Amino acid sequence: MKIAVISGKGGTGKTYFSTSLAMSLEEADFFDLDVEEPNGYIFIKPVISDEVQYILPVPEIDEDRCTFCNKCAESCAYNALSILPQLQKALFFPELCHSCGVCSFVCPVDEALIEVDKDIGVIRRGKFSRGNFIEGKLNIGEPSGVPLISGIMKDHLNTERTVIIDSPPGTSCPVVESIKKADYVIIVTEPTPFGLSDMKLVIEIVKDLGKRTGVVINKDRGDSKDTEEFLRKCGIPVIFRIPYSLEIQKSYSKGIPLIDTVPGIGKKLKRLYEDISNG
Ligand code: SF4
Ligand code: SF4
């Protein structure tokens, strides 16, 4: 099973839940794909064995060789290039580039457009008590985590193993990228009007992708009537509840995992995983 844990916004307890879910299993890999601010390591406490920069090829145009024929810009599906023949200028917008390589393929002039390396982030690999730990961290200022997330999923996902994925928060493209290969998506929410509003947005994404889904209610005080009512209408089950408790909040702020805070919760999480696996 590949299980992705998502939330409509940050701070709902997504990482707190996903780390303990991974730690409740006998064997599992943990992927921290919350690439703008990965913090699963705080609870998982992995031993990191290697760290590699994640490099993408991007075009670089030599204006002395370029004939300003515009073929590269015409072929770029993402409008990342603009050729200005009158000014003898070639503009490149790196934040729009998807490193597809089409521009270098179509350029008819030798060495006018070459591909150069662009460092967009780092991938850390290691081990934790249950298996492999993989974390992606995007460089500050990088416009999108999608290439880093798709690179990690392509190069490091072992389809034979159970994988718990801590996805980015929100509803943007990196979230979609992180759940594409998941068999099941867990949405972590809080029983507040904001929590409900953000949960509605992520449910739309999960529905569009046709994923099996369940919801975890964090900070549950028995006042989640609106959330439950909405979920009932959507046919999405509440699969787990984390109670509202001062002890849990204190433990969380010290980096102590949920599984080491609430007695017996590890067994419940393991049972939850088995229920999900058995469909
Ligand atoms: S690599 Fe692809 S996306 Fe980037 S500028 Fe070239 S054609 Fe456009
Ligand atoms: S295709 Fe090559 S020669 Fe033509 S504008 Fe682009 S970089 Fe210049």
C-alpha cells in the first residue's frame, strides 16, 4: 500500500499523524514530500546516510550564436522563452521552465542553445526504525516543488514496500504530484469552519483523481458535527480521531510522536492500516 496523507492547510497535524502511522507498522518507508518545509524527521528521528542535490537541465542561450529564429520559443509549451529579434535578445523565464528539453532539440544552430544544470533542492536518504526515510527539500525561492516530488517518486519509490507519504499542505500542483501513485489518501482536518472549508477543497482534488479516501479528525472534542455531516453527504468515512488534549499538544511541541504519547494508539493505527489494506 502507498498511503498519502494530505491536508487542506498547514498546521492540521498531518505530519504528526503520518509519522506515527509509519511508526506503528512493522515495516514501512516514509517519504517526506512536504518539500517547502519538511519536518517529519522531528518525529521519525532517522539516521541520514546521504544527501544529494537535485539537478534539472535548463536552457542557456548564447546571443552571439543565436539567429533569433524563434523556433525554441514557438516550441515551448510553457512560454518559458521569449525571443526579441529587433533587440537581438533572448529571454528565459526559469520559473516557467519544465526542463522538457524541447527547445534544445529544435534549435537549428550549433551551440546557440545549450542545457545547463540548475540545482533546485536536496534529497536526503536514511533509515528509521521501520524502514527507509526519504526527504525532499526545495531551495528557497524555487517556484514549484513538482519536479523534486516527481523525481523522488520516480527514482526512490519501491513498489514492493509499504510507503507512507507526507504530502505538502494545500491544494496546489505539488499535492497532486505527491498523491498520483497513492492507493489511498488520508485527509487530516480539524473540526473548525476553516478546517471544513479547506477539507472541501482537497476532497475535490482527491475525487478528480479517483482515489480511495478517508478523513482523520484531529483535535476532536466531539464537536465535529458539521464536518461529519458534510462527509456523510460525500460518502467519505471518518477513519480515525485524535482527541483534543493538552498532553498531546505539549508532547507535539516537544517533538514526541503521537504513538509515544497516547497509550494503545499504535495498535489502533496498525489496525487502521490493515482495514485500509483490506479495502
Ligand atoms: S526546457 Fe522545455 S519548458 Fe524549458 S524552456 Fe525549453 S522548451 Fe520550454
Ligand atoms: S532556436 Fe536557437 S537560434 Fe533560434 S532563437 Fe532559439 S536559441 Fe536562437
